[in-house]
Amino acid sequence: MKAIAVRPGQANSVHQRDIREPDINSIPGGKGIRIKVLKVGVDATDREINDALYGNPPKGDDYLVLGHECFGRVEEVGANVRLVRPGDYVTATVRRPGGSIYDTIGTYDMTSEETYYERGINLLHGYLTEQIVDSEEYVVRVPTGLKHLHVLMEPMSCAAKAIQQAFECQRRMKVWRPQRAFVLGAGQIGLLSTLVLRLKGLDVYTLARAPGPHLKSEIVGGMEAHYVSTRETSLTDLVAQVGKADLIVDATGSSSIAFEAMQALGHNGALVWTSITGGKKQIEVPSDKINIEWVLGNKLLLGSVNANREHFESGIKDMALGEVMYPGVLQKILTNPVDGLEGYAEMMRLLVEDQSALKVFVNVADD
């Protein structure tokens, strides 16, 4: 069957190839699920793997099938599968367990091991193919009423986790009722974080470079949040206008902005970094000022990466509520469909060249 893959370590090696069809019996205990892949989302991670910045093939292969944002339909289930049945729409988690205690209790997104296993990213083949087989443990049912949001399930799980973890950590405060949030970046993670925070009742300011009106500002406004162009209003100016934030989520992919955000956080606040910055950029920061303000202000810095099943389920619930509260808004994120696996060159062109491409996804097969 057809798949889109790269040769890790070799830049611009994305290609179409034939791979073996998956075997449902490869999953022990009758827990296998065979899924027809309908759509796969792609993002900067896929672009950076094709740029040979990171990523490794599974043992025994010299290629890595791309794609970690999956949406499909169940075709066949093992004898002991209970959570889904043929015909159900599903997504699948990305990371898989290693050997640490965190992996073995289901929090594999919090592994303490240096080596991690992620489908379509590192040491495991991804979803950009015609069929996949996976264990029931990693397959999450998607309500039929949300199938039009398909590939947003995985990025939504990351947004849900980031904010959930912040609230969990802030239990240290005994009473923490954040009122104001800044979301830095208006890509898919930033916009979905905006939704989660609005559903929690926070006054949300979502910051990005380009002045509105445009699609991103329309989506932010559709969630009854505030869009702020940093070309018009800097983060420092925003703080002067509305005050410091109780909670900040950085989703910019810029380490300089991530550090700048440390000066915009209020006392007892939490700053969550979700960006992956693999470059060598260096900046100067007012370290003494930040140090004293953070110590005296009891401020928290939290890193959040990936998600487990719990966060997928939580994110899907938030998307369902978001569809009721702000009907039609989330679907606007899905901007750039690509027809078929054979369209992989266009997929990469959109990821590399088209700055207006908010969400690129491949229509692998008809429903």
C-alpha cells in the first residue's frame, strides 16, 4: 500500500513508496484495531523532519512514514476490543511507552527516558498511509458530529494538556482563579488554546504579528477573545494597557518571545512553553530582574509536550462544547486540503512556502 515517507538525516527526501499492509494480529491479546486512514494533518514538525533537523526510522528500516495527526474509520477490531467498533470514526495518540514508570502507568507523554517513541516523528512509522493498525489503548473515538474537524484532534490534545497541566500545578496555590490569559501565537495550537481558555471563562488576548482583519483575527474574535497584532501593540504595551497575565501559553516557535513572556506574567501566575525551538539562537535577557520578580512573585514556568489518551478525550469534549458556544468557528482553521497521497509535493510546498496556510491536511481517502 502507498505511504509518504522520508529518509531521516537526508534533507528533502520526502517521497511516495509502497509498504506492507498492517496485520491486525500484530497486536497481542485481541486488542488490535485496523483503521482506514481518511485524513492526515501535517505541520512544522513534518517540515522539519524533511529538513533533517530530527527524526529517526524504526529499527530495521531506513525510512520513516510521516504524519502524526490522524483521522480515520475503524474497519476491523480484535476479539477483545471493547471501546470502538467497525464504522466508528477515530483518531490515535502519537507517543508510545518506553520503560520508565511514567510510561507504564499510561502517562507516556511524561517519559523520563531520553529516547522517546512517536508515530511519524521518531522510531515509529506515522499515519500518512492508506491503513494503520494500532492497539485499543491508543485509539480514541471521535463523535460523528465532530468528523468535520477531523485532524484537529491531535493539536487540540496538545492545547488541552498544556492548560490542564498548568491548572494541575497551580493547585499549589490552594485558591487560584485566573482571570486574564495571553496566548502567544495564532497557529493551530494558539487558536485551540484560545478556545480552551475561553471555555474556562478567562479574558483571553491572542497575539500574533500580522495586523487584522484576516482569518486568524476572525477566528479569535469568533471565540469572543481579543486579537492583538504585535506590529501594532507590543507585549510590553499590552501589559501597560490591561495588566499582566495570570496565565500565558507560548505557541510561537520563537525562543526570544518565550523568554520575553516571562516579564508579562503576574504574581502567582503560570507560563506554559509549548514551542519546540531546535536552532542555535541566543538572546540577552534581563536575568536579574526576571530572577527577583519570579522568586518574589511565586511564578511558575512549565514545559508541555505531546499528550496521552486522557488529553485527547478532554480535548474532544472541549471541541464539542466549542461547537455549541462558537458554532462554525473551529472549522475555519482547516484551510488547505491536499488531494491524495500523490499530492505530497503540494503538501510540502504549502508547509514551506505558503505563510497563509493555517492548517494543511491530506485527504487520503473518501469516507
